[in-house]
Amino acid sequence: MAVRGRQQPGRTGVFPAGEPVRATVMLKPGDHVRRLYEELVQDMGVSGAEVLREALIELHRREARRKARRNAAAAASPHEQELPQTG
């Protein structure tokens, strides 16, 4: 069985442009994430698919901000860049 959250070679990362993408998420009874999912569906008054779409958008925004901070920090401290290897 694959480790949860790890990309599986040959199964993820390839998204044909002309085909829809189907993401399947199993949320088992008693799973903490399932409770969060159910709460969001009820509170937002939207479908479960819409909750997941909104979550993806927020996660993307968070990652974009993280990357921007990392790039800004790297640009601010050029002395910490990796030196070329000789050999």
C-alpha cells in the first residue's frame, strides 16, 4: 500500500490537457479530515466537490506565498548560494 500523500510514479503528475481530471479522496468514518469536510459542506452550503475546489485554491495561494517568501529570502542573501563544485 502506498504512503498517504506521496506521489506514485506513473500515476500522478501527468494531466492530459483535453481530458477532465478526477480526484478521489476516501474519508473514512472517524477520520479527523472527514469531520472537517462535513463541517465545511454544512457551513458553506455547497457541494463536497466545491469544498474541495475551494481548498485547492487556498492551498495554491498559500504555496505561492511560501515560494515568493523563499525566493525573496534567497535573493536577499546571495552569500548563502551554493558554490559550484569542482572536480
